[in-house]
Amino acid sequence: MDSKYMKRAIELALKGKGYTNPNPLVGAVIVKDGRIIGEGYHQYYGGAHAEVNAINSAFENVKGATIYVTLEPCSHFGKTPPCAQLLIDMKIKKVIIGMMDPNPIVAGNGIKLLRDHGIEVTVGVLEQEVKKMNEVFIKYITTKLPFCILKTAMTLDGKIATSIGDSKWITNKKSREYVHEIRHQVSGIMVGIGTVLQDNPSLTTRLKDKEGVDPIRIIVDTIGRIPLESKVLSLNSKAKTIIATTKKADKNKLKLIKEKGAQIIITPLKNNKVDLKYLIQKLGEMDIDSILIEGGSTLNYSILNEGCVDKAITFIAPKIIGGGNAKTPVGGIGIEHIKNAIELENIKVIMFEQDIMIEGYLRKEE
């Protein structure tokens, strides 16, 4: 029964995808006499927490009921009052929790508060599923660094474009729709200036069944080459555009970019380019908890080489284009020895019609 109701709480939590960043995804189910009498989830950043919404939806008194909640109820005043105290006040009898809150401000304090008031607490029901769901939050709240996802798409022979640079479209429509779902869920999307010059992308979210949330657009542009007429500088979007550059960029050009409404981040030079580690840290300080990297081969290699990537998603289309000069997903100088190759673990494979998607997490050295 605990697993059944926690699964429902997870289903509810997932409805908040794309709307709660940098807060976690949280769902709650209230059960009394073997019946669900209330449900809720954290719907958007700054809004009521899952427990509050579940209690408000209850069609009978919650006194003596059991609440299933994916994340430990908070014990501090943030944008909303503490949920642990609310459960005490409402005389909830039992609290079943998916995972302890990794936020150092909470981290067991909510559980302690509940137990100190005589409430029975169980922790760890479907914990791995809840952790997977909140992998972005866990990374961000414990490190203040964004969770970075490297997305690439290539042909069967490992090419991201033909020898003349044609890349539309390698993958099919289903694959591209899934990528827009990811864009909807992350806070930022990052590309290099080469991608802007080659493709002039919008970097927006386009979903077929609902209005998506645009990620903040982050353009890595060491010397300020971005054309002022680029789509990313003239979009009607609630999300801003950030140009990450260096002192090598022309100050007058940067002034014109600012006048277009974009924000400028000037990083130190590293290997004569934007310092990506510095940039990722600055973006974390701006409450950007997750970044989808859709760069070309140069940016992809650089950000992998800096150790900034947490997860990689690769789409493989059953097409062959060949060409010794056709680019591959990861360029740069590369890795000399196979034993030093970057490895993925916890692999998942999904088919999108004829396309294959491989998802994995970068293995971190112990």
C-alpha cells in the first residue's frame, strides 16, 4: 500500500516539471480509512507546497489521516510557512516520506519536528525513484552548481552534419519533440557562437499539447561575434538571453548587445576562451539550476573536458552520410588513450520510432 500511494504522489509531483525550478518536484497524497481524501503537488516556484495543496483539496477532515509525500516536509520559513508544523497543527497521524530533503536547512529537521510531536514517520519509500525525479534539485541544493545535460544527435556513422554543414534534420520528429520536453524542464539552454552563426536558432520551447516554458538562452561567445540580428537577441520570450564572453570582445559591440535586452557575463580567459567552469558557477549563483547543452563539437568537447557535465543524452538516427570532414558530436583535441575515455553509467535506451536515444550519467572519479 505504501508503494501504491507513493507512486501516486510521484505522478502528481511530475506535473510540476518545468514550473518549480529551482525548487524540487513534490507530490502529496492524504489517505484515511483506506481512501484517498486529498491530493496535491508543488505547482510553481513560490507557490504553495504539495502538503498545503493536498490538505486544501481534502473533502473531509484530515485529522488522524496518513500523508504520503515524496520529499521531507520543510521545517523553516522560506517563501511559504513550514509544512511540518502544518501537519502537526492539522493532527496528521502518520507521515510516509519518499526521501529526506538534501537541503542543509531542512536535512532531517522536518522529520525530527514531526516525531517530537508524536507523529509516526517512515522514510525511504520508493526513494530511488524520488531521487531520480529530483536529480536536478539534489545537485543544485547541495553544490549551488547547475545540473548539466549534454545533448547530441548524430547519424549511424557518427556525424552531426554533412561536409558542407547541412544538419536539418538528422533525427526524426518524435526525437525533436522529446528534446523540447527537456527544454521545458530545464532552466537554461547553452550553445556556442558557432551554432548561432551556422543555424541562427531560436532556442525556445515548442510543445504540441501545452504551452512550454522557454529556458534562459546562454551563448558562449569569446570575442563577441554574435550578429545583432540573431533570433536569440530579438525574440518575444519571457526568458532572457545571456551572452558569455571575455575581455577580448569589443566594448561597443557589447553595449549594442545590452541595448537589445541581453545580459552580459564576462568571464576570465581560459585557454584563450570563455572559462566554462567560472561561467557554470556564475549561472548557479543566478538560480539557474539546470542547463541543457546543445552545442557544436567545440563547445561539447570543452565542457566535457572541464568536467561540468552530469548526464549525456545522444540520439542516433539510422542514416549514413560519410565524409572525412563532416563533424562529429565531440571535437577538440580529443583523448589520446582509450583507457582515459569518458565513461557513462546507469544507461537507459529508448526508441523514438527508428531513432535510438541513449541516456547515461558521466562516471565521476572516486
